[in-house]
Amino acid sequence: MLYEYKLDINAQISYARQWAFRRNPAFTDFEELGGDCTNFVSQCIYAGGAVMNYTPDLGWYYISQGNRAAAWTGVEYFYSFMVNNNEQGPFAQEVGISRARPGDVIQLGNSRRFYHSLFVVDTSDGIRIASHSNDAFSKPLSDYTYDHARCIHIIGARKQT
């Protein structure tokens, strides 16, 4: 049986603050392997208490550089996992950017694809984000240039009881 629970947003934001300008040695730095943005976002969500989903190919997990789900590090795979997950692990829904809240994820895109993931850390005075691949903490979303943006509202997580 699956149990649903809320994630600890304060723990997520603390993690983002601690690692926004550094790399946690427990995880591979994918900066030179296509970018580290979604890896960092996944780490923030995990730091809030989300459990990993070890489903081969379709899950959300990280064991090592060579043993991880595409959803842990890939922008489109992350989105697909979060909004479609009905099993163990975090789950989400896409909402309008104006509904972004701390703990959510913003993804930026151009006319061809979504290419960058940002972790929302504050919305009290506009949307402020933390990220890798252009390292930042509490940077205004308005500082970015993009054609499209989507907000992935992280509802919570599920785990086996």
C-alpha cells in the first residue's frame, strides 16, 4: 500500500542554499555531460524527503553516474515522470507559472524543446530560483530569457507502508 506525504520544503531550500554554488560529492556533476540543472533539482526534491522510484528506465533514482534513471537528470524525462507518476516517489502536476510556490520546478524552453530546470526557493517578491548550469540561488526568474516556461508543482511523494 502506498502512503502519500508532503515534502519538507524548508529542507529542500536549505539544501539548495548549501549546494547552489558547489557540488555535493555524493552525486556526479553532470555539467560537462550535458548540464547539471535537473540533477540539482532532483537532489533538492530528494533532500525534502522524497523516496526514489527504482523502476528500470521509467523511475526516478540515482545510484551512480552509470546507474540512474533518465528522469533524475533529463529535463523532459523529469517532467514526464513527475506528472505521470502514480507509484512510489515524488509526484506533481503542471500549473501556470503564476501558481509557482517554493519547492516547485520551473522548466524553460524554446521553440524546439524544454532545456533547463530551476528550483523555486521563494515567491514572496516574484519567483526566485536556485539552479546549476548557471549556478544561482534566489535569482529572479525575470533575469532569464526564454520562449516558454512551465511550472511543475510538486504535490508530495508516495512510499510503501
